Amino acid sequence: MKDANTSSWYVLYTKPRTELKVAQRLEALGVEVYVPTRTEVRQWSDRKKKVTVCVLPSMVLVCLEEKDTAMVFDVPGVVRYLFEEGKRAVIRDQEIQAMQSFLEGKASQETLGLQIGDKLAVPKINQQATVIALQGKKCLARLTRLGAVVSFQLQ
């Protein structure tokens, strides 16, 4: 069990479409925050525009000590923590690093007979994910624990 003085990563639920605002407000309070995002090109009838889209809708990852977990509720837009088995869900540092690697396109997985619905271990964190789509060498998989969809190139 972790010591009360060590920081852990937690998942905060936010009001819809307020993830980046909540992250800015938490950073202003000195909280370490990670909001996984990707850039997409959206097309309207008259133009195309690059927009930043949150990978985990209505979720912000925060690194706090156990004693500081209540301070996040001072920020407008924060709804609650994600709970797992009656306790605040703790995300390991390796999971955060793996998510960053996926979003930066550095992760890979071998293509030995991979099909939609197959379970695979996500590199670096040994977490289970389910393959939901395959397009050429691109694979989309849903992480079992977080429910986040990750995309990576297959080798």
C-alpha cells in the first residue's frame, strides 16, 4: 500500500467539454495535470479547421497526494473522482507514460493474426485491451480498465 505522502494519479470527471479549462485552473493551483488530446481536422461547409479533441471525454488525470484530493473541488467544472471497487481509482505512472506514447505514435504491436475482438496486452503497462478496429497497419483498441480508445501502428 502507498504511503500517504506519495503522489498518485487519479481520474477526475468534469462537466462535458470543460476538460481543458479545468486542467488550466488546476495547474494554476499547482496541481500536476494530464489531459490526453489529439488534433483532428474538422470540416464545415465553408472551411476545414484543426481542432484539439480530448481522448478521454469529461476526464482529467491529476497527480496529487492523498491529503490534497479534496482541493480539486474548489475548481469550477470538477464533478467527482472515478471510483473502482469503492476506492478512488489510482492510475499507475506506467499507464500514463504508455498513453503518452500511444498519442505520440511511438507504440507498436505485432500483427500475428490480430482480429477485431482479440485481447492484447498494451506495451509498457501490461494492461488488457480489446481490438475494436484494424485499418491497414493502424489498430484501435479499448483499454479494459479506463475504457479509453488508443490508436497505434502495427509492425
